[in-house]
Amino acid sequence: MGEKSAMSIPRMHMMMCFGTACISSGAERVREAMAAALDEHDMQDEVAIIETGCNGFCAGGPIVVVYPGGVFYTKVQPEDAAEIVAEHVVKGRPVERLMYRHPTTKAIIPLYEDIPFFARQELRVLRNKGRIAAESIEEYIARDGYQGFAKALLEMTPDEVVEEVLASGLRGRGGAGFPTGLKWKFCRAAEGDQKYILCNADEGDPGAFMDRSVLESDPHAVLEGMMIGARAIGASEGYIYCRAEYPLALERIDAALNDCRRYGLLGENIMDTDFSFDIHVARGSGAFVCGEETALMTSIEGHRGEPRPRPPFPAQKGLWGKPSVLNNVETLANIAQILRNGKDWFRSVGTEKSPGTKIFALSGAVNNVGLVEVPLGIPLGDIVFDIGGGIPNGKEYKAAQLGGPSGGCVPKDHLNTPVDFESLPEIGAIMGSGGLIVMDEDTCMVDMARFFLDFIQDESCGKCPPCRVGTKRMLEIVTRICEGEGEEGDIERLVALGETIKETALCGLGQTAPNPVLSMIRYFRHEWEEHIRDRHCVAGVCANMFMARCSNACPASVNVPGFVSLVGEARYDEALRVHRNRNPLASICARVCFHPCESKCQRAGLDAPVAIRHVKRFMVEQEEEPLLPEMQVDEANAQRKVAIVGAGPAGLSCAFFLARLGYKPVVFEAEGKAGGMLIQAIPSYRLPRNELEREIAMIEKMGATIECGKALGRDFTLKSLKDDGYEAVFVAVGAPKGSRIGIPGEDGPGVYDGLGFLKEYNLTGTAPMGRKVAVIGGGNAAIDAARTALRLGAEEVRILYRRTRAQMPAWAEEVDAADLEGIQLFTLVAPEEIVRDGDGNVAGVRCRKMVLGDYDRSGRRRPVADEAADFMVEADTVIAAIGQWLDADAVMDGTKLDTSRGGYLAADPTTGRTSEEWVFAGGDDVTGPASVVAAIGAGEKAAVGIDELLTGANHAFWRREVDVQTAFDPDADPSETPRAEVDELPLERRRTTFDEVELGWAAEVAVAEARRCLRCDYGKYCSQG
Amino acid sequence: MSPADAPTAKIRNLADLTAIKERTQADTALREDGYHVRCTVHMGTCGIASGSRVVLATAMEELAASGRLDIRVTTSGCIGACEHEPEMTVEVLNEEPVLYGYLDADKTRRVFQDHVLGGTVVPEYAVSLGDHVGGVDAQGRQRTPKPDTEKWS
Amino acid sequence: MSEEVKQCSCCEEEASEEELLARLDEVIEEYQGKPGALIPVLQYAQGIYGYLPEVALKRVALGLHKPYSEVAGVVGFYSYFSTVPRGKNLIRVCLGTACYVRGGKQVLDAIKSRLGIDVGETTEDRLFSLEIARCFGACGLAPAMSIGDEVFKRVRPARVPEILSRYNEVDAEKEGVVNVAG
């Protein structure tokens, strides 16, 4: 025996996924490299490379699974092959670098059954995926293949087969959910010398690929189902109607059919019985309507694939007028296992009326795209969040679309809906064939409606007018809305048209065509209204409505590319002027804005978003004395008395814009200093006070008067303002009341509300502070309170929050900063009692551990009490920052204003006008606690609204976009440049001082960062044509 | 493994189907989770230099000849007992692992026949027994040598 | 299907019209008298020619004893069939739902503006034709596009010029065309 091994059977199997997705990701090149690496070690006989069908985890391709052991490698590149062979194959040391990592914990998960994506799945139809060589009939047989067929053929009568399938409760997986056994029973009973069984593999739903995957990874499972079906109904011929766009599936079907014929499983007198059967392949030529059963049959017959009216049903008169059964790929792939394992096994998962499993093609805005097989009845949220791993890039779930062009969408308040044939239609969606597309906040629902209508319009066969003309009319209306030309009444017109089409179209395709639109109107009507009324697309998709997505996302509509590109040319004064044209509080926003602009930045598609807020920070630092903006002198306006109640960001913004129109508004502020939450709640380590004062002084200089120490309800009322001759009032008092926790022990010394605590410190410079502080809540106020407590000398600061860290409403960077400074985060805990000692002092907080339960209306999992016993968190001081509210009655004080749900003031989102003509409102007192920049935007709208009330016209000259005239070469291809980092104050100083944490940039850093802007606004200014 | 080599006699009954199933399972068994015996050939640089490839090849030949589907032959890196190489650890489910050293083709054959197939430890080739036998698991991590019964069953 | 298409593209310069017709006749003969023959024959015909010229449609009508109007009607119904020749490289941008949600339309717009052609058109140099695909079934790789047989996954509009430039050189070696978008 020499050194060279001569192994008769391989000791290792490398299962390489050769599904369409992995092939596109380079699986073939990986196989070549792997084979070469094995050759190099002279191990080509020791290790077998086996091509499998789609593994399902398409997001991780190319995928290689190594047996024995089942080590799961993802995203394998050709250059990794040498390492896998040298380390894993030769030395038995798997390569950790290539293993799957948990997306949040980053822990290595070597075995694929432990990966969360697979762990919640129930692999039945997909039991062989990745486990067998897709082209090997022998390996299929080794996994009990054709046992079900043998049983049906040799041990059962056809009637018994039909009965077994009927009793299993299997329902068609193609969409409609008709009981498969019943279909077979009808066809079996039909008279006819010739019958057909057909397999629908014309997967037309533009978002579904599970049939392709099944055919690619386990073609024999489908063939076996067809054979059993043929035996049951008495068919001697079968057809598989498969899309020509699926070359790999077609290739594997052909190979599988040949193997079956070779083994005598197809042909004459199969297994020495009188049963003869063969299967033909028909290639679909790209017509969505051919997924409809009668149209599919017309197409096999060689005609235009137009549907036929039913009755007669295909079970009586189908293909070529003969009794026929059409089943979908996934339905057929269930059959053999039902025969082999019995109906009770099949019913052991799923629900009573929807037994078994369903495969979904999970895609869109979700981390783990791929193929998933789950028990029917599973909550939709579990598929999206547990299996799918949630939404990428920290974005928010908006809706899931099920059932493709015939289906509907499921918004976040229905995430608990069980996925089965009964529950989905109740909320306007359908199971469909299994396309499940997740949409995040970047998806515009009006645009999606247009997408589906466009598809349907394209695919309508044109035979019946409701579908052909009706969907065209709907498409015209939706297109108009998307282009910013929507009209009042369009929504009602769409609904009416949709209902008519549903009732009058000839086939299933037409009858269901309006569903996506109706569903998107049902759940996202406000978005449609915004498009029509405000010409605003919140998702930043309908490009006719804005210049750039960043500006569109800014509640104050700042021309972001404008000021950023000016910074890029070191033209700082002009840049600031562009910024203040829409947002006066540039310096404030440079510190505290949560920058919705950055999350919509197109640059993220190339490398990372432009650091817009930090560019702004550099820009404002270059300013010595605030320059006054463009203003109009208007004697008439100067004489009109306008009052603003509250000198927070909304009030200040309103004063600024009114002053630009020549008004001299008076701002009444309850506290001793102007600034509202900016000064009362936001700590100075985030917002240095001189920055605040500078911009307030600018607004005063423009002609606004700020009167401090004058509180609504104490020193004056809305009515008294009117009596004093004020023609219009803008109410911007915020939502300054802290909510109570509502637990025993809350009343008494040592317990403070978060806002009260922050306000006391920020306005007086001192606040009572213990040694051990427990902050309850997960919002920005809670984090601010905790970080302030730390700086005031508390030794231990803990934040108690009832949900998870990821679910905290506070901005992630604030939470991270708190964490870094040594504040302990206790998540999934709910306070039950504030425990006091004999003297009545706070001794601690008794808490209960929470676990995440089902989904609440906000689409987040609801925390529910854990079984485990409660526990104590030691504390001598408790700060409750769990919410804020508005005492609306105190505001109104005799002047009746409408309120919204939650007790806030009701105001028109476009003008700020309340139910009382002369009273306007905006900011937190309308929206509830929200952002600074949202309040600034509301102040501007109210200023325009007030001017319109007083003058009868809109004079908002700043809303007209002016070209910024900066250089830009649209033909230069951008190259990858990392986002510039921001330095921070050293930790030891952060913990003890209130100095600003974030440090500024040098000029060259700021200019380079500004130049990363892709100038999405280019060519969109009117002056550029 | 490849369809081209496989016999193409028609399947006429359940027995024909079962025959193909069993024949193919000899090839595919190593992908299944449950197994009874695992032989780990230690293939560090030192092991390969001292002839562990021969041990591996012999073990595979024996496995093929036995027709057993519940035995896995795997490799690992160096376990730090280089003086005994070539080495192989034999782990029978629910029993203490045994490390064999100074193996050659004949000795490997004997260990396979007696211990792996027959269940009787071959004391004269054994270097150490029990918990202190090092080794790495299928994922390459240092493992507690006692077989993890949950994972194996 | 792809098999036939490949066969055609490797010898498209060489085969004369007679040879093409002869190959079509073989197909027609094989399918003559079989039920449902029209669509498979048309699929093969498109494989032979790369598209469906009138001469081929007439031959099919004649061979299968169908009225020409019926043949043309079937061709017009299915999106797979094309009666105009395509460019050397067929670009198909997937606008299935998943690709659409992930920005397929922006990819399409980038290609349109780069090549200066609209969907269904061919560039003047006959190098590229542009089409929309309703779904490749590669939803996991959205947004996806294909050029010839090569599938590009997770395409970003900013990458489009780079991808296209690889096909610009007429002699671009197949090996040089790698998936750069991943």
C-alpha cells in the first residue's frame, strides 16, 4: 500500500447547491475550484462533490454543506476552495470564517439545522432539498422515493387512493386552496376513455419561485405525485406545463423522466400491472393568464392561452375535451408522502381546515431571503421576523404582500394573522401560490399598486372587457396619482372600478386583479391621500413629487443636496442660507436632528449614506454672526397681531417664517427661557446652550418678540388673546406632562418624572440625585435622564425597559452612547412596585421579567410577563420617563377645539389649522412626542396657514426651489469612498462633565464628505429645465 | 453514484425498490445524522508525515467492505500526541473513546474488525482510553470526548 | 429551451437561410400531426432564428396546415415570442415584485439612460437589446438582471455602467465577464 489512497467509496460528501440563485452567485466556479483543490491533494476519490437543487437559503449562496457532520458554509468563493480542502477535508478542521454567523449575536452557527432560518421550518415537501443529488433517481429512492407510488399501485385500489388524499385534507397549493382529493374524486367519477393529469409549473406570480426550487431540487417528488394521481383518476397521460424561463428545472424534469422510463416507472404495464402512464412536457411561453387552469389547457392544445368559461369544469371536459385534473407542483409534491406516511401524519401539523405545510418564497426587504416551508397557521410575523430575520438596515416593516397580483398586503397591525386558507382572506390577502414579499418604509404603496396594475394590464388576455378595459382605466388613475396629478375622488373611483371588475370579469385572473389595489387603499389610505392632497410621497419613490429623497424625507423640506454641495465648494455662507431658507434652527439640528434624510440617502446603495448632519455641524461652525434670511417688508402684515404660544422649535420656526413675510409675531413662553424642550429636556452635552441662544437671538432680530414667564391658562387664555386683538394664534405648547407608571409606591419622595427631572436640572442647574438611580422607559427622554444622572454624580444608573434594546424608541446612537458611558440597560423587565423602606424612602424597584409575545398594533412583539419569579433592582432614586401627554382642556380653557385619539389637538397637516378658524397648532401638542425637525416643519406650515388666513393668499416665497449653481459632472462614475468618522470626547470626561460629546471636523474632512453627495437633485431645478 | 453506472433493470415490485434504496444508502449514509461508531483519523502535518493517509484509506476500505451504514470515518487535526502517530480514535455510542497509536494498514484492519465492527477494544494498540482522549468534534472545536448522546441518536 | 438558443447563437453568422429553413422543416416534420404542435414548433423556430421572421411563420403555417392568422395570433399572445431581431446581448431586467421592491425600476432607468434605448429596443450598434422580465425566479437575489446567460444579482444603479462596459468590447472574453455586482 503506497501513500496514495485508493478509496472505493468517498469518505466525504460536499453538497453544493446548484439552484438558480447559487448558480448566479457563482456556484459553478466554486465547484471547479473545489475540484482543482481536491486534485492538488490527490483526494478526488476521497471526496464526492454532489450537486443538489436549491437549498432555500438563497441569501447565503453559494452554499456548500460538508458531510459527515453537516457543516454549513455560506457565500463560498472560488478562492475559498483551497482552504476548505486543506483544513476541513485534510485535517478535519472546519473553516469558521465561512460559517454562518447569527445576524445579531455574531455567534458562529456551524450546523444548518441550528440556523434560525431553518430551525422554525418544517421540511416535508422540501425534505430532500440539499440532501440528495438532484439528478439521481437512486438517491431519491434511497430517501424512500417511489414507495408511496408502489403502495398506491400494488396495495391500494384507486378509490382508496382518492379517499386517502381526501381524508388528509390536502388543499391545492397553487392559490385557491380547493381540496385536492375532491378534484380527483370528480375526475375519477367522470366518464371517459382518456383522462389527463396535469402539473401546473407555470409559476406566474412575479415574486414566487418555490415551484422552480422544488422542480430543481427534487423533481421526482413531483413525478411520483403525478403517477399516484394518474393511478387514482385513471389517467394514462400527463403533462407538466413549465415556464420556458426555467431552463434548469426543465432540464432536471427531462432527466428525471428519462430515469423513470429507464426503470420502468413510466411506460407500459408499470410494475407488471395493467397501469400504463407517461408524462409529456409543455413549455409555457410567457403568459401569466396560463396559470389559470382552463387557459393552461388551451395553451397546451396549441392556441392563445385564453380562459374558457366554466362550467364545464375540467374534471368533466378539460384538455382536448377529456376529463382532466390540474394540480400545482407543490400540491403534487405532497402526495407521495401522504400515501407513504398516511393521512394522520399529514394532519399532524397545520390547522384543522388547513393541514400540512406551505412553502413560501420569502423575498423583498428581509434579511434572510429564500425558500421556507412552515406549518400552516403560523403567525405571519414569525415568518418575517423569526425565520426571515427581520428587516435589513434597521428599517421598519411596512407590509407583506401575499398572493402576488391576485393577493393583498398585510400591514403591521395584522402580524399575528395565522397564515392559512381561512384567515388571510379575512384581512384582504390570500395565500396564493406562496410569494411573500416584505416591504419596508422605502416602499410606496401607491407605486406598488401601480406596479401590480401595470403587470395585470400587460398580462390581461383581453378576452373580456372588465379586465381589459377596467384595469387599464385603474392604471391610468393610479399613474396619474403617482405623477402628482391626483384629484379628489380618485380613491373612490378606483374602489368602484375594482368592485365592478371583481364581479364581472370572466376568469379568476380578472376577478382578483383589483385585489392588490383595494388592499393597499384599505390599509394605506392616508398615503394615497397624501399623494393626492399634498403631492407628497412619504417613501420617496414617486420621483415627480420631489427633487431628492433626502429633502423629501426632511419634515422641514431642507434642500439637502443644495447646502451639502455648497459646503463641498467651501461656500459656507451660501450653504447656510440655503439651509435656513427652510429651517432656521440649523445649528440646533446639526446637534440633535435624527436625520431622516440620511436613512433615505441614495449613496447607501454604493457604500454608506453621506453624513449629512455632520456636514451641517461643520457648516454652522463656520458662521460667526447669524446672517438674516431673505425677508419681505410688509406694512400691513406688521400691523396684524399674531400670537405664538410656546417658544419651542415649532413656535420659533413659525415666528421665523412669519417674520420673513413682514409680520411681527409675539411669542409667549411659560418658562423663564425660550427654547422649549430644546432647553428644558435636551442636555447640554448634546446641545450647547450658546448655540441655542444664537439662533433664538436671530429670530428676535428679525422682528419677533419673545415674552418669557407667560403661561397659557395661568397668565392668559386663547379667548383673552382674541379679546386683546390677536387675529391668529399658533398653539405650540408641546406635550409637557410626564405620564404616571401606575404602580404601587409611585407617590412619595425619590420618584421623579423624566421631563420634570430634566427640566429642573436644565433650568436651575441642580437636581436632587441619589447614588443608585433606576430610569424607567426606553425613549430619548429616558436616555437623556440616565446620562444626566450619571453626570450629576450617580454611582449606578440603570435603565429598565419592558421591550428589547432593538425596540427602544430612543435613537440607536443615543442608546449606544449611554451603554458606552457605563449605564446598564435592563431590557425585557417591567416594574411592578416601587419598594420603600420603613422611613418611606425608595429602596428599589420590584420587576418582572418579560418575554416577547405576539405582535401589537405597532408591529412590535408585545412583552408579556414571564412565568419566572420577580426580582428587585436596588435604587434610591427612580426616574419615570415612560411617556408624555398634553392637558388639552387646560389649553382650550373655554375655547372648544377638536382633539384626536390620544388627547392631542386636531390640526390640518397642511396648514396647521384647528377646528377653530383663527387657532393653529403644530408640534408635539398635535403629534404627541416627536422630533425637533418635525416641529420645525409644522411651524413653517402654520406660518403659511396663518398668512393665508389673514391675507387670503399663499406668499411662501421660500418654497420655490432655486438652483444652487454648484459644479457637478453627471457622467463621472462615483467610486467607493467611506463615510467620514466623527470623533467623540474621551469617555472619562463624558461621564463627569456636560461638555459636548461630539467633536467637529477639519475643513478638508467636511468638504470631502460633502462631495460624496450623488446629487440626486441634478437636472431637477426648474431653471435647469 | 452516477446514474450511468447504475443497473437499469426495470423496477417490478417493492423488493426491487428496496434493493436500490439499500444499495444507494451505502453511498449516502454519511449524510444522515444518526450513527453508531465514529473513527477519527488524526491528520495533522505530523500525522500525514507518519502515514495517517494509509490508516484513513484502510478504514474506508474496511467500511465499504462491511456494508454498515451506521459508521462514520472522519478526520481531525493534530491532537498533540504526536509521538504515537499515526493515530485513530474510535468512539462507539455511549462508550468511552479509545485512542489507537502507531497504526499501519494491518493494525487498522484489526482495530476495525475487532473494535469498530465487533465491539471489543484492542488493548495492545490502544494508547489511551476514556475522557482524557483529546480530539475535535465535527465542527473542529475541542470536544469533550464522551459522545454526545443527544446529538447522535 | 436554452439549449436551442445556445445552438443558434454559436453559429448565427454561418448558417444560410436555406440551412435554417431546412432545420425548421425537420422540426415541423417531427411534430406534424401531433396534437398541440404549434407552440413547441414556434419555440424551436425561435431557437433556430433567434426571433420569428415572417418567412419562418409562413413555413410553420404551411407545414402544420394552420391559417397564417392563427399562427400570428399565437405568436402575438405569448411574450416569449419576438418577431424582431435582437441585439447581440439581450439584457433582461427583472421587474418581478421582489426586484421591483428592491429597486429594479431604478436599475432599468439607469440602463435606459446609459444605452439611450427604451424597453423593446435595440441599440444602433446592435450590441444590446433591452427587455423586461416579469420574474426570473431569482427573487432572493433582487434586484436581478441578466445579459445573455449571465445573471447579475443585487444590481445597484450606480454599477450599471461598469457591468455594461464589460460587454462593450466586441471581443470581450467570456471569462472576463464576471459577476461584479455581488
